[in-house]
Amino acid sequence: MTASLEQLRRCHFAVDLGAARTRVYVKGAGLVVDQPSTAAVNTRTGALMAVGEFAEKMTGRTPDYIRVVRPVSGGTVVDIEMAQRMLRQLIGDKMRRTLRRRPRLRAAACVPHDADPLAQRAAIETLVGLGARRVELVDTLIAAAVGCGLPVERPEATMIMVCGAAATQMAVLSLGAIVTAERIPVGGEAVDNAIVQHLRHQHELMLPSQSVRPLQLALHGNGLTPQGPESTEIHGRDVATGLARSVRVDTAAVRRAIQTPLTAVLDGIGKVLRECPPDLVADLVDRGIMMVGGSALLPGFDQMLRQATGMPVHIAEQPELCAVQGLGEMLEGRIAPIVLDPLRA
């Protein structure tokens, strides 16, 4: 599934279609698009009303005839036509005209590690609809590892964990390839849902759609860690009366509520380590785990992994951009291929 470095050097642009955000890297121009994977459609006329940030703000605030959709789910394109329309608007007419001038336009795309042939085909068809004559697929785990500067080409173990909105992927890499990998269908959205259900059942409070994100839930600072504030005030709608109401929430109870989805991630890490050769596991004792992806910034997540595994846990400098930056590094030819010395008689 992962293309060779020589094939990627011939590509003109790369797309990281994530469940939460879509990012586009153009060769020679850098990152040109970093917007939510959201589109607003007029169901009466079929017209596209808005995409990206503006469409995200319209969520939960539209009349009946305007529908806010996400054409990408879990890193997989579920609506090819809508994904193409969204990408055209995000890239813009000027950049699309520039790309179309390239002879035999080539593109690269990130896909999840265990993407089935239908998911791979959907990603290819989406970029073909933008004018690409050939599409190269790159494993998200390898692209993210390259983007955060891990020495994936060396004969030493490196462990990467991509914490996405819909899923968490983890793998042990060595010699530029994946040794063992696992994908857990638990991500930032599962943590959001756990917090929403906790507030609904324990406090009879419904949150606005824009206030669901854990980092925007008024759990300021390190609210999800034992050293954070003991309580915080949350604003929402009363389940029974429908009126606006504020409650004071115990952050320790919120920590307990999100333990279930996060425990599934720990189980995935244990499975990867059990299937990994002992020599590589020994390397990881010193190197530890590198966390990338937007959900890696969840307060206290890295600390929980550190306590559960006993290994060092690091968060990349720009975790949400690692995958597209890795694609850019490979497009620009900054990653040298592995060169093995020939055996001498």
C-alpha cells in the first residue's frame, strides 16, 4: 500500500483526509489547506453552501433544508462526490488551475493502516476527480513517523501512535517498514461521547455541539489530571426543561468517565508489544512511544500511558500536522532511501 520514495518524488500534491480535518500539501508551496472535513449542503437545490471552518460553525445552527455533512469518516471517504466538491472549494480556483498545468498530474494520499480495497479505491477516486492522473497511497503510520522526525529507516525500533478523531493507530517501525501494527476504533470522538453521556446521566445536562471537545469543555489547564482543578463550571441545556443551566462538575468524575475508551487504547498497545520481536521491544524501553494526532493533546493522556507501560512517552511538536508534513518531506525528496552495502566475497 505504501508507495516507494521514487514514486512519491514524482507527485505534485498530497492530501491527508482525516475524520476531523483535511490538509493539502502542494510541492514547492507547502501546506495550503488545513480545514475541518465539513461541508454544508442545501438539500433543496443540492448547492454547496460552505466548507471548512464556516461549515463547522454552522453545525447545529442551520434550518431544516441545510444539512452539514462529513464526507470523510475515520480517515475513509464515505461520500466520494461530496469529498471532491469539498476539496475543490478548499483548494481554490487559483491553486487548482496551477495544478492542472502540470503534465500528468500525480497525487499522494494518506490511508489508515488496515484500509480495505474499497477504502483505498475511494481515496483514489476522490483525487482522480480533482484531475490527478495517478494516485499513490501512503500508510498514515509511516507518513506520521516521517513527519515527526523518527529514524524509521534505521534497523532500530521506533513506536508511533496516531491519535485521531475516530480511531487510534499504533505500530512498531524498523528499516522503513511496519513490523506490527494495530488500529483501535477509539479516538477523540469516543472521549467526547463519554464526557457527553456522563454530563447527561449525572447532571441531566446537554452540551451544545460546539462545546463537546474535551479541550474546550472548560476543563482548563490540566483539568483531566489529578493535579488539575477539582471542579469546573459547565454551561448547557437542561434535559427536562430545555432551559439554559450551569452546573459545577467534579473533574475526578470526568476522569473516571473517559477511562473506558482510553483503556481500549492501552489494550492495543499491549497487543502490539506482544507481537513484536523481543529485540525491538528492548529498543523501545529507551526510545518509548511517540504520540501524534490531534487527540494526543488530551490533557493527561501521555501521563496515563507512561504509568501503564513504564516506557517514555513523547508528544510531537505539532502532533496534528505530522502526517501531512511527512508526505511533504517525501514529495520534496528530503528523505533518503535505504542503501545497503553489497555483500563482499
